[in-house]
Amino acid sequence: MQHIPILRRGEPYRSVEVSRTPDMRTGEAFVEISQANVGLIRRDLLRQAESRAALAALSTRELIEICRRSADIFANDTLLLGDSPQSHQQYVEQLSATTGLPHVLVRNNMAKIRTAMAEMEKVLCGLTRNMPLEVLDNGYASGLSFFPRAHALGVVLPSNSPGVHSLWLPAIALKTALVLKPGGAEPWTPYRIIQSMIKAGAPRDAFHYYPCDHAGAAEILRNTGRGMVFGDVSTTKVWANDPRVEVHGPGFSKVMFGDDAVDNWQQYIDVIAASIADNSGRSCVNASAVWASRHAEAIAEALAQKLSSITPRPAADPAAQLAPFADPNVARRISVMIEDGLTEPGARVTTQGERIAKLENCTYLLPTIVHCKSPDHPLANREFLFPFASVVGCPQSEMVRRIGPTLVVTALTNNEAFRRELLESPHVGRLNFGPIPTNRISWDQPHEGNLFDHLYARRAFQVA
């Protein structure tokens, strides 16, 4: 059986305690993963300053070049996974086996990570707002001075989609060591990224990789100067008020029609469907709601028809668009939650047939579209880990004050007053004007929060 070790300052370490993750399709143990205990993590984190010093010894330009080289290594090379070689095709197959993601979606996410590595200079320019990069080397330049808030960034990672790993990647170019806790079903991507970085010339000392339990994850977030955590509300709420920790929970992303565009809703169906269903609806940037003052029911019917062609397919099928649930009980609970919500007046499901489907011993939830007559309905602002969206009827005059925290808004409107309302809203994290899918990321702009601001603070600075 394949074994994945802990990485302590980049060096493999095999633990006596292990966990075993099954192949989703066979149910048999597929990979054995060494587990780090709290004591080991606490002891290793006493040396965070040394890990950062290894990165600080290199210039920002050198680190950007390492990231650029690592892009093709990550995407194409055979790298060590523990004691065994792992080709890029084996990576695709292994990740698919434990998460259920179809091969084509793994490759799509792989391409996102590769792009983030290859375009690291562009990413840093976006994060720093084109600040001279020499500031990171010298501490000051052009009248600007910044200092690091932390030696290391601790990251508690999810298992839902590999694309999220692009969010912590800039830490290396920002001279901040990484302390990663991988998701139980997705240990593959962060390990492969680390190996590609090391092969490209990054110092081993900068990387810590600790598969562990909840106590270990909490130890990482408590004892690194800055943290990042991914998960649902129950996972992230503990850290919601800790300024040291950047929280990545549900996105509640939305497509919103202005009154000037809603009568032409048919021309936007493809953009909305992609926003909902791309990457099997697993990302926080997937739209979970569409808001419109008119035609909401017709929009819901059209989306249901459009998404009805998405059905379970074998993992290697290039047309596969839907991922199964690792735990069939989670799929059943989500389906029950939707049905319970539909018992409340004011909502109707527009998709037809059974919601739960089976293929190759895996359980899927088929795309589901619900029409809600108002934002007050319990299903009007819900997010689930599959292609689900509510189409909500709401007057344009009430939309901005009622949407609540929203990671991405795609606003289909040319109304300047409505656009101004959205621009001034503190609830909107990313804002797209025009028919741009909510899940389209621009690498020269921060995605959710700003990692540079998270890792560095500005100081007043003068020199005689």
C-alpha cells in the first residue's frame, strides 16, 4: 500500500500512528498516511524562524523563478511520494480514487495550480498592488516599508477540490514558511506541490507537512504567526474572530440581475449554468443563488433543463462533470435538508426525478435548482457541495441590503446606480460586472482576502 510520510522541514518522517484512506469506488484501503501528534508539531514549530530564514536568504526574484520552474515540474514530472515515484498520471488517478473527482476535473484543477506557479510575479503584483518587490528583500524601497507578521503560515486544508491550493502558494515567494495540514482524502496535492518546489530549488527547511487530527490542526493554527483554514461553518466558526487566521468557508456566491437586463435572461443561461456546475459545484466561487426581480421561475426552469444532462459517469470519462460523495450518508443528509426546506411555503424544486444516484459503488447528488419566491425562504441562501442553486425573486431595490456575506457577485446590469450600490457594499468580496462566471479567477487580483496584507504589515518610514 502507498505510504505518505510527514514532512518535517522538508524531510520525510514515518510515524508509528497512521490513518488509512479508502478508494471511494472499491471501499478498500488505498493509502496509508503517517499522523503527526500534537507534541511533535509543537516541538517542530519552535524552529519557525529558521524555516523563514532559509527563504529570506533568497531574493524575491529568485523565489519567483523557483515558482516558475516548479509549474512544469508539478504538471509533468515524476516526483517522489514517500519512497515511491509518482507520475503526473498516477497523481490524477490517486487523487480521483480518494476524492471521487473525475480525472478531467483533477486535470483542470492541476492546470489552475500550474498557472498560479508560472505566473507568480503577476500574482504578487496583484497582491501588493504593484509594490516594488525589492521591499521584500530590503525591508524598504521607494518610501515604502513593510515587515513580516509571521515566520510561518499554518494552513488547514480541505478535501473537496485541489484548486484551493493556489491560494497559499504565494507564501513561498513572500518568504513565509509553510505548515500544512492536508485534508484526509486529499493528501496528494500539497505533497506534490512541495516536492515540485524543492526540485525547482526551494529550500527544504521552508516546508512542513503534518497529516493530523483536529487537535493537531488547532495546534498549527495557534502556534504559527498567521493561519488559513478551509471548511464549512462548523469548522471555521472557532477561528472567525481571530485576526491571525484567514477563514475560507462557504462562499454564498451569486448571480444578480438588474431590472435593465432581466428581460433578456435567456442569453445568460450558459454563464449562470457554468457558475453553478463547473468543478462539480465544489468551490466557494460556484454560484449558489441567482437573484432576479422578474422571471425567476422561468430562469429556474431553464437552468434545471440545462443542467439535466449532467449525470454520473466513470471517473476516466472525459465528459464527466459530477463528483460523488466520499460518505453516502452526507449525500443523503443533504438531500433530506433540501426536502425539509421545500416543505416551507414559497419554494419549488424545478429539477425532475430522483436527486440521489449511484454508479460504481459511489453516491452522487444530481444538479438541483430551487425557485424561491423571496429571500426569506430557508433555501434562498444555502450552499451545498454539489451543483445546487436557488433562483430567488427579489426587487432590485432590496437586493444589496439583503444578500448577506457573498464571496463573488456577477452583476448582470448596466444600471449605474445599482452598480454603485454593489461597489459600496461591504458584503461583496469579488465583483464581476457583465457575463463573467463567478468561478473565473483573475490571478492578478486577490481571491478571498489578501495574502500579502495577511502576512505583512506596513510601517511609517523615513530616511535622511
